[in-house]
Amino acid sequence: MADLIVAFSKIEDARSISSVLVRHGHNVVTTCRSGSYVLNATDRISSGIIICGYKLSDMVYSELSEDIPGSFRMIVVASRERIDEAETEGVVFEATPISVKSLLGSIEAVEAETYERRRRPAKRSTGDRGRIDAAKQLLIAKRGMTEPEAHKFLQRKSMESGVSLTVAAEKVMLMYSGS
């Protein structure tokens, strides 16, 4: 089950929704009223779902969605008019007045989609594959690794630092480009 961050401009609304979610077995990590607090919370947990209103005390949902890490998904609760004018990709919208059943269904759908996305191997572009192969060749040449050892090394660096395999490969290339 995903960690949840609940954020609404009226803290009473956030607490009320949080309470309902906890009663239904969800793990609410924090309840807040500002986007900056949400961003601080995303630094403390690796992934999750942000449930928020259209406008928080310091920003609107679209500004927040641009700043959250890619491992987070967002469910925005807003009026039908606001939803009709919204154009943010990757955000799930729930119209007010919201029912518990509808919100729980959206959370379940986002969790299922996130699970499927993680299960499916990512399709890498030719450029990404090239960078990964170049980093492996550097590791083979500079550290005397075999190809499988170099690949495992990159995977471990990727997991340890919480970045993609491509980013880990780029870091390795930077590290060895000067030597």
C-alpha cells in the first residue's frame, strides 16, 4: 500500500480526509496545507501518492506537480469547472463533492497503475542504451570487470543512489572521464 500525503488549503479538510483514509487502512504519512510542506515530505519518503486540493496555501496543484519527484503520483480534488479547464498530464482528478468510495477507488487505481509500471521493464532509448554500454566499457577497461560485473555494478549504483540506470551510467562516465 502506498504512503499518502494529504494536502488541502484548509487543514480541517486535510485532517478529515486523512482520518477517513486511515480508517480504511491507508498509511497517511503527513497532513498539511502547503505545497512547500508536501515537497519537504517527499524528501523523507521514496514514493507515494499526494492527495490535494486544486489550490494550496502557497501554490496551485499544477505548480506542485512540476516539482514532485517522478516516484510520486497526484490525485487532485477539485470542482468540475476546475477539472474541465485542467490540462496536467499524469494527474488523476476527483470532482467535488467527493465520496469516500470514489476516492478509495482512485487510490486503488493509482496504486495498480504504479505497480504495473514498476513491473514492466522500462523501454530505453537508443541513446540511453548507448550511455549504459559506454559506461560498462569504461568499467571493463578501467576496473577490469567483465560485462556482467559492470552491469551489476551500474545496477547497484542506480539502486543505492535512487536514480535510473542511465543516470548511474552517466555518473560513472563523469567519474572516469578525467582519468
